Amino acid sequence: MKPPPFRYHDPRSLDEALDLLASHENAKLLAGGQSLMPMLNMRFAQPDHVIDINGIDDLAYIRETASGIEIGAMTRQHDLEVSQLLQRRCPVMIEALHQVGHRPTRNRGTIGGSLCHLDPAAELPLVAAALDVTIHVKSRRGARSMPMAAFPAFYMTPSIEPDEMVTSIDFQPWSEGHGYAFVEFARRHGDFAIVAAAALLEVSADGAVTRASATLGGVGPAPLRCEGVENALVGNRGSATLFREAAEANRAIDAMDDVHASVVYRQNLAVELTSRALGKAFERASERSSS
């Protein structure tokens, strides 16, 4: 199919893009285009205006600040993948990016586009939830920030107004030597995950878990932080038994049922992948702390 007719806009600055959003109804932002273009061609999206923000160079960056790491919304996924800063301070994002599509899609796809598309099985929204990122949004009316936990409004819909756009995210990286893991189950490498799990652990010298983050993707309309799993880990010495018993809490999650997997199948995957991710993260934390 061909896309519906629309008017194309090519702003060269953030101010110009915000002016266009404020003055045109039924507008869509074009970032990497890896989601929007198929949706246009299949006519799932029928905007009257397409605002191409690829010419706004100020929105593409990765930098370390006094408060953490800040990433511009137009930063390409491949640039994230090869960033030495992220490889050193946020390796879970690198591991997740290895599961995102294929090289051509990562060359074009952006972190802001992935977050705003909010596919339930997408890797980057899951990582953003695991890291507790803060999302920064602007419009002609001003700027505001929100935690990733408040960003999804409902299925594939972020909590931003039609005249707003995501400009950046930031987060506080975990301590040096933390453990991390991102695992997923998909029909083929590069497909969206049926279920994915991210784990972050900080471990003391005696093997006790002092901080934990466990997050699932693909099980519901938005990434799911597994607070029951996290609470079961902190204060206890890491072991395969502990991780399996903690992961069992995910058997009771309210999972989706669709053509790809049943509720029970997703619940089983949620338990298994969470256990694997926790074990892998603990192993890495132990290795990094002893090296």
C-alpha cells in the first residue's frame, strides 16, 4: 500500500519544530522512521502533516553530566550501541541494543522514536524502565519532565500532548562493577520479543544483593517493574535457588494473550527469563567486583 497524502515539513531547529507542532493539528514527528513509515504505508497512521526532525542536530548526543548520563532524543540506536561511555557505565543498554532489529534499522532508529512508539515488546522502553530514566518534553507552552514509570498512558501511547515532543532522557548510572543482563525470547533474532527481561544488581563483598532492578517487556501494554522480585532479593545472598524462587512471583502477572503467545506461556517465560537474567547479572557483578 501507499501512504495517505500529507504535507511534509523539514524544520532545522527545535524552535521551528515546536512552532509547527503548535500550529498544525493531526501532525506526526518523523524521527528514524522505522515504525512510522510502515504504519503510514499500511494506513494505520493517517496524519495531515509529517514533521521531519532529522535535520535538528542539537537533539543527537550522548554526554556525561554532573548528575548522570543524558541522551538526546534523536540519537541513533547504532550510536548508542558503539558509545564507549554507555559500554562502560550502562552496559545493559548495549546488550539490549544487540537484540533490536538488524544493523540497517539501528542505523536509522532513534531512542526517542522507540520510546514514543512504545511497542510493548520493544527493548529500549524496557531498558528505560529498568534504569528509572527521566524523560524531558518540550512544547511552545514550556518544558516538563516525567519518570519513565509515568510515561506510558496506555497501549502504544505516551503521556505527551499533541504539541509536545520528547527532547532528551537522563538517568543516574548504577555503580561501577554492578551486574547486568538483558535476555529475551523471540521467534527469530531481530524480531520483537515475546517476552524480555532486564536485570541490574549491586552485590556486596560477601555476595549479598544490596540493590536490584528486575523488569519485563512483552507481557503487557508497558514495561513492568517486578517489585516483588526486587524485594525478595535485597538483603539476601545471591544463589540460583534465590533467583528461581524470587522469579516465581512473575507467574502471577497479568500477562497479555495474543496470536503470538497465551497468558500461561508468557507467565512461564516471565519466570524463566527473569531467573536467567538475575543469575547472569549476579555472575557478572561477582566477576567485576573481584577483578
